[in-house]
Amino acid sequence: MQLKFEKWNGLGNDFVIVNGAEEVIEDYAKAAAEVCDRHFGIGADGLVILLPCDQEGIDFEMRIFNSDGSEAEMCGNATRCIAKYIASNQLSDKKELRILTKAGVIIPALVDMADGSVGVRVNMGKPRLTPSEIPVISETEEMIVAQPITAGEDTFYMTTVSMGNPHCVIFVDDITKIALAEVGPKLETHERFPRKINVEFAEVLDRKHIRMRVWERGAGITLACGTGSCATIVAAVLNDKTERQAEIILDGGTLHLDWAEEDGNVYMTGPATKVFTGIYEKV
């Protein structure tokens, strides 16, 4: 198999991007596991396929596969990367795009950043907060805010949010004391989450800044998570810990989040960087 690709990252959350209109992949899940392998493949958190879309009003379709081969409904960092990929390869001259994902239509727009670079502001849509939408097993359809959950010998207080994919946000006093590699997989596969879940541990620094680390469903610890950052700002507002606009400080850098009061959508702004271009050849 020969595959032309570009490697991109959003704050260290890295992706292999392939133009599906030009490259043929018979099995996306198998290819993702192979190319994302950091020892025997290219190395990435996920494989992103850009596809044409004939639906009216839609510019492209994007499919996202985690490093374990599972398919993700949405990914905020991948959306920023795909918007820059489209622009850099002159696949569209639009500053704002409508991209179809498994979670619905996502709208990224190219914007000028404070440092002079070009970033991407993504309208991530409205958060989904009822347990059945996330999904989370619950006795009621009331929002789950600061509800206890036990993982091993530890009990945490979770707030659950879907941004097209499921998230469990846990606020802690000191994020450095969280053994993410140990507790992350326990929560990801907890019996209350029938489709597994992404796990965010967040430490509120002040009303406009949050330090967050993430365990991603199907990928493990990553340096950044766009949808996780969106879920975190929503959870912070629901718990009255921050304003509706705040910066999320991740292992790989900082994202600006805005849960807009006027339309209820979450807007995420941050960078996306091309790393290299190549041809993957599996002998």
C-alpha cells in the first residue's frame, strides 16, 4: 500500500491527513492502526480522511479514526488541522467551510492570530447535556453535574457533556496529583458509559483560565483535545467555576473557548501546524 499523506498537529494532538478523493484506502480502521503506530508506522493520534461531499451546502466530509482503529464522531483539533490542510492545498478558497462529520456539520473559519499566524475558529455547535444524548447510564434525564463516580479506590465528581462525542469532566484542586495513565482507562471503560468516554481532569486557575489534561477514548493520553476543551468550558460554567469565555491550558498549548450566550454554540480558536509530507509504503 502506498499512501500520500500530510502530518499535522493541533497543539501536539497529531494526525495523518489523507485526501480521500485521490488516495484509496480499503479498510480505514486497519490503516489507522498501522499508520498511527509510533514505532512501525508514521505515528499519530489519529488518521483523518478528507472526502468530497455532494450534499447541498456542504463543502467536504471528514472521517476520523483513532490510533486503535476505532472511529470518532468528531475531533476539534482535527477540524482545525483539516481546515488549514484544505487552504494550504488550495482545495477551496473559502475562509469559512461547512464540513460533515459523524456528529453533524462543523464550521471552521480561518482567522488571524495575535502572533501574526493564521489560526482556526471553529463553531462546534451546541453541547448536549442529557444523559441519553451523551450517552451515560442514568436513572433520570437530568443533567449530570458534579455527580460522584468511582474508579477503583478513587471517587471523583463528574460533569458529562457531549460535543458530538462523549466527555466526562472532573474538576480537581491539583491536577499534578492525578495519575492519568492509571485512572483514565478505568473511567473510559466504566460501566456507566456504554460507548466509552473521553476523560478530562481540570484545575481552575481563575475565572478565565483552566489547566486541563485528557485521556482520549481510543487514543489514550494526548497533548490536546479540542472537543474536550469545549466540554470543559461547558462543565466549568455549569459548575459556576469560570466565565463563558476562558483559556484552556493543555499539555500542548492553549485554546480559547467561548460558550456563546447569544446562540448557545461553543466556539474554539487555536492553531494548526503542518509538520511534514510523505508517502507511506507498507512492504
